[in-house]
Amino acid sequence: MRYLPLTEADRREMLAAIGVPSVDALFRDVPERARQTTAIDLPPHQGELEVERALTAMAAKNVAAGAVPFFLGGGAYRHHVPATVDHMIQRGEFLTSYTPYQPEVTQGTLQYLFEFQTQVALLTGMEVANASLYDGATATAEAVAMANRVTGRRRSVLSGALHPQYREVVETLARFVGFRADALPLDPDGTEDLAGTIDGETACVVVQYPDFFGRVRDLRGLAQACHAKGALLVVVVTEVVSLGALTPPGEMGADIVAAEGQSIGNGLNFGGPYVGLFATRERFVRQMPGRLVGQTTDAEGRRGWVLTLSTREQHIRREKATSNICTNSGLCTLAFTIHLSLLGEAGLTRLAAINHGKAVKLAERLAKVPGVTVLNDSFFNEFTVRLAKPAAAVVDRLAERPIIAGVPVSRFAPGHDDLLILAATETVTDADIEALATALEETLR
């Protein structure tokens, strides 16, 4: 920091006032494994020119996603983002305040959020969508918390095919808010019985669509089983482009849809920032987290937009808020809205078809490689294979070629060393697919 106003005496007085012995004690709820206990491996303070040189050298060690054959997925997908998106998000109409408290000076922001809500509701097949949340993982946790409020129950069931990092975020919220998050074992074979886990204490069942391993399944039966016992069905979508081809969750009986919107309008950016999508049934709107933008008319009859529902802790007392996550990733939301507007319904459908076609071509080619077994009987643009050798070691070997060959499941769940998840978007070429297949043939010998 450029300005440190507190002396050591000031700090001691403040710590004494709140009753803790040290600053470290303030972080006792952060797990030990998540804490940085040693100094960060960076050089001491330097001049601006020296810092620029050092950081440039560090950045040069990275391999850009577009520079090599690239098959990463697992919740973060490489899609083409038109240059128009970057140009449009910088227009003056949208350069109003980040948080639209004063509608008279934030009409540009409010209008695109209104359009965004409409887009998300149409994509998910739901009746109402909010003005975005932080990201897909926290949106999932918010969905579980909302299900608790709606049903008055405190138990959630998490599918074993839910992204492990999304599961961890839900479990973290459960630990601090005080509900049960019963996570089923990892389910790479698609054999779990979710309906059989529902009891009279279950607030919701959380299932991913397509799931972590890329499988696509009909959720109608599960929705019926949930509703028969008074529980809600929460559907999580990490690859939102899939909704250009698949049946929307709302049409299969979902009560809440939480999704990651990164695939539309937002590049990979080393893991963020991303944008959380959230949609539900109109009868649950009062329990929906975040904000809702509505359309109105002013005193002169002109069309305008206002915040219709604001249940975040900035607007009301914290203990009455439905959400205490205080960002809606506004710039990412704008990029999403512009990109999807450029695509339109026909464009999104075509983009989804191209993605699926690329994945089919990849799966068919890899199925011919000795030592590779494709596990999925259904998928969108991502699927799982079983390798004859540990997947993490294979990925490391291929990175030297250089080919970014996918996500080893062991990265998230030790014990599943032979499983590899691959994604193929519109950015993958036939030459990329052949390069991967050839490299796998040589590596698995």
C-alpha cells in the first residue's frame, strides 16, 4: 500500500478492542491449507522499469491458449469473442456507475441488465432471472441457500457429478451458514441414484447439466422425484453455450438454475473474473438473491429502468439480506449481453452445433487410439476418457510438445488417476485434433 496510516501502537489498541491477540487470529476460519505461511517468491522492491522487466519475463513462461492445440474445459472454456464486444463495452452509454443506485444517471447500466435478465431467462427456460451474481460456483451456493429459505429445510444433496470446486464452495457456505451439504461420491460412470437420497429433510438436489464428466441426461424424472417429497431441483450449468443445443433446465422441471456465463463474451483470463447467472420460478422471486431490474415509465411517459428488487446487504440490513456477496461482475455481464445479442438465437444455435460437431469428431478420433477409452454415451462439447497411463503424467508429457491435452480428474479427486476430461469448442481445428491423437498414440505406447 502507498499509505499506511496505522502505527504499531494503533494496531495493538485495535486488536485489544476487538479481543484478539494478533491479526492472524482474524483469519482463524480460513483452513490452514489455504493460508500462505511463507514469503511469496518474488524479488524485493524495485523500480518501475525493473518490475516491468521481471513481470514480463514471468508472463513469457505461460503458453497462451490460442498458441497451441487446446482442449481444456472443466468449467472454463475457450471460445471466440468477437472484437466488437471489447469495442462496445467501452461505449459511453455503458460507462455509468458500476452499481446503479441512482436510476436517473445509470440508465445505460440498467437497460443492459434488463436485457441480460431476459436473455438468461430465455436460455434457461425459467420465468425470472436476476441481474447476475459473482460467478457460477457462488451462484450454486446461493441457490442452495435459497432452497433452504423456500422449503424451510436444511439439507442439500450434491451430485457426485457436480464440479468438485462448486461442491467445495457449497460446503464452505454450509459450514458458516449452518446447513447440511451431503455430497455423493465422485460419479464418473453415471451410476448414482439421486432420487433415492431424497427424504423429508431435503431442501434441494443439486445436479450439473452437462455434468462434470460431460454427460447429458434427462432431468425430468429427478425433478418429479424432488417435487414428490417437497424438495427443489437445482440445475448447474458450467458451459452456457450448451443451452443453444440442449433442452433448457426449466423445461425439465428445474426450480433454480445457477450457471457460469464465462463462455459468452468473456475470455479465459487466467481464471476470471467470470459472471454468475441465476434464474428461478416467479413464485420464488422474493427469495432470489441479488438484484432485479425492471422496466417502467417516467413522469413524462418515457421508457426507463429501475431496480425493482434489491435484497443484497448494501440495500437493507445485513441479517435480512438474501445474499451477502456484493458484486454482480457488471463488466462481464455487459460483455455477455453484447456477445449474445450479436449471436442472436440462430447464431447461438449454430455455435452450439459447431461445438458439438467438434467434440464428436474428437471423440471418434480418440476412440481409435490404443489405450484410450471414451466413457461417454452422450455429451455436448466435453467428455471423459480413460487412459492406459496416469492422465496427469500424460498431460505433462503432451505439454512439452506443446499440446494442452485436457484436465486430469486426479487434479480434483485423487484416486481417479486414469481419467482425463477434454473439451472441443469452435476454436479447435482438425489439425489440433490430429495433433492430439498422434501425440497420445506415441505417449501411450
